[in-house]
Amino acid sequence: MISLIAALALPAALAETQAVPVRLVQNAGGYQLQRGGKPYLIRGAGIHNPYLEAFVRIGGNSVRTWGADNLEQLLDDANRLGVTVTIGYWMGHRGHGFDYRNAEQVKKQYDGALAAFRKYKNHPAVLAWAVGNEMELGQEGPEVYKAIEDIAKAIKREDPNHPVLTVVADMWPKKMAMLNQHCPSLDLLGVNSYAGLPTLATRMADWKKPYIVTEWDYPGAGSFGETPWKTPLEPTSTEKAKLTAEYAEKYVYGAPGRVLGGYYFHFSPPEAATVGWNNAFLKTGEKLAMVDVLQRQFTGKEPKNRAPSIVRIDAPATPTLASGAKLAVRISAFDPDRDNLTYAYEIVGDDPKKRFVGDFERDAGFAGSGEASPDFSITAPKEAGPYRLVIVVRDGKGSAAAGSVSFQVKG
């Protein structure tokens, strides 16, 4: 017999494992996600779990994953904080040795996707299922899209509570034709778009269902010019934030009824370098101006502490230096809250193959660091090669700005 205390506790326990219904509703204004019967606009990001609470504080309400392994803690933390999760199942990529014409590989992948779905389908934090991420790159034959359809159809047979999407890398006509022909079970589409975001709506004209911008940010490496030695020039965090604000307002949240929100990439610090190309924080934890932009977009409110701005960095344009030569730099920066600013620098190797999210930048070489000032100089490394002088400006209250100067050393 169940005791009275246990009986009283039973509904709460059941509620913890009960899915919250998510519906895709069409009305006069287009489409709308509804969660628990209420309109739900995705104010999302890709995120590392320790930054979940910081994300909630700026008004974020949803995160996405790229895989479905070991999600219990993330789902529980998200549910505790009132955040939803779009769970992604990682599908095979050609570059990783996966062949969609190999029936054995495809069947194993199908079984793995269904096992992950069944494991988490009743968790109340689940918002949607994302079948794959950019797996079509390099293999856009019908086999890829048929594999997506088989998984999506199977999920929909068992789960009436959550929409199903797939996530693709931007959009072009052949991809659109394949999706429309082979993937009728998809409820919506996830599109990762960076430099192409301003034209994405036009290129999505033949997709008659709604979509989510599942990765978005300011344009990536290669969008701002390059050095004579073919490494990308990087804008300052201040310049990145201006583009973030423009892209959010116009292209992610500017078409309600058609675009159901988005997931900013990436609301976390880099794993290796102090500053990454697509990260909203320094590795040391200070937030950059992109976080302030997201808070304004999500809540309409100013942050209590605003990030400093770098107005300009004066230095020779992409100089070539002799080993041991001096490079002089002048930084113009200000803090909107009039906080006292401190300056620091790092010298890192500038290998363009090791810049993605900053994860591998340390492997490209680390050649010195130290304190700096608005006017300072560094000594070029002894070893020849391409480098970046990374400049970090901190306000001492948890916010920062960053920029860089590309140079090369000839021995």
C-alpha cells in the first residue's frame, strides 16, 4: 500500500517526467510554435552547460545540442531553469567516413537515433528533435535525405508532442529540391547561416513551412578580408556586436510567422585561446558585447554592466617584421559605464585551419603575453611565421572587449 505521503508526492514525481506538448500552429500571420498552449518564440543559443544560468539571466529560453549523448544533466538543469532543449542527433558525415549508400551504416544510424529519441522523449525540457547537422555537405544525393525522412517519420509515429526538423548548412536550389522531394515528414527546417544570413529569406522562398536559424552569428572567417599571406582578418568584438545586433533584428527575429527564432553560435568561452572567433565570452569568463546585444534583443532591457568598446586599433596594416623587431600599437577604447579599463595582450600563431571557435588556436603556437596600456609595443617572436597580436580590454566588473593585429615574421 502506498503511504499518504507517497501518494501526495506522486503527481509531482510524474510531472517531472511528463512531456510538455509543443505544437506548430498556422494562423493568419503565418506559423507559431506553442508550448503548453502558449506562444513560444525561440530565444536560443548553442551553449556549454556551466553558462546556462548566465543565459537565462539575459532572457534566453532555449538551447540546442548537436548530439544526444549524456544529456540527462543538461535536460534537468534546463528544466529547473525554465529552458527548453532542441535535441540533435548527430548523423554521419562523409568526411568522417560515413556513406549513405552503405545500408549497414544507415541502419545502425537509424537505430541509434530512435534509441536516443526514446530515451528522452518524455522529458519536460524537450522542445524539438533535430535530425542531423550539416550531414548533407559533400554528399547531396537523395540517399542522405531519405535517411533523414526515415528517422523523422519514425519519430513522428511515436511522438505527437514535439516537432521534428533537420539542420542543414545554409541553402541553395539543389538542397531545397531534395528536401521538398524526399523529406515530407519534417515539420520545419533548421538552417545554419552566417555570412549568407542577409539573403537567406530569399533563398528559402520554395520552403513552404517555417524555419529556425539554428546557427547564426556575424560572418565567419574570410568575410573581412585577408592578409597577404592568406590568413583571415578579424574584426574587434565591438564590430562583431554591431553585426550581431543587425542580424538579430533583421534576419532572425524580423520575420515572425516565418522564422520561429534562432540559436546564436556560440554562447560560451573558447576551449583553448583566450579569444575565439565565434565565442560570446573570453576563456577567463568575461562577457563580450555580443552578450549585451542578445540581452537587448531578448528582453528589451540594458544590461547592468555594459561591455567596453574598442573604437580603433592603430598599428601598421599587416606588417612583416624581422625577428626581434618592435611592433607599436595604440588602442582607443572606452567604457559606457565609465569603469576603469585594463589592457593585456597575447601573441598567437595565425593558422587559419586552427581558428574554428578558437578551440585549436593554442596548437597554432603561443608566443608571449603580458599587461599592456593604450600605447604599447611588443617584440616580434624569433620563429618565422604568421601571428596575431590579440588585445584584451577589461572593465574589472565581468565585461571585456577584444581585437587583434595580424603580422608575420621573417627570419
